Amino acid sequence: MTKKTTLEYRMMQEHNRLKIPDSKLISGSLSGKYPISMDGGKTTIFISDKSKEAETRERYQLQRDSRLNFFVKKPKT
């Protein structure tokens, strides 16, 4: 890669950064998010829409169950 193309690439990245919404640039921000405790307080998930709490809990439980079933030894038939 030559110097000229590297400079052009950097300028292109800066231009694209201006198009990204501010909410996505704030990494790790919890403002405006609601905490949901799972597994008796071992896991905390933050969601932006409080009305989707039940859906999030159900989805988390399904993912957790599928991961546990993958590691359980199955009897040979």
C-alpha cells in the first residue's frame, strides 16, 4: 500500500465517522438502559426497551439451555 492510498483511506474513515450516530459512538454507555438480573443476580443484561423484558428473559433462557445441552454427555444408543 502506498502512502497516498493510506492517506486517502484515513480520510475516508474520518468522513464515514461523521455519518455514524452519536449513540453508537458512545461505547459502554448505560444511560437510557434498563438492567435485567438473570441467574439469581449472576448475570445482568441492559436493554433499551423496558417492554421487551419478558422476551429478553425467554431468549436468554433458551440460549442458556441450548448451550448446556451441547456439553451434556448423551447416552449411546
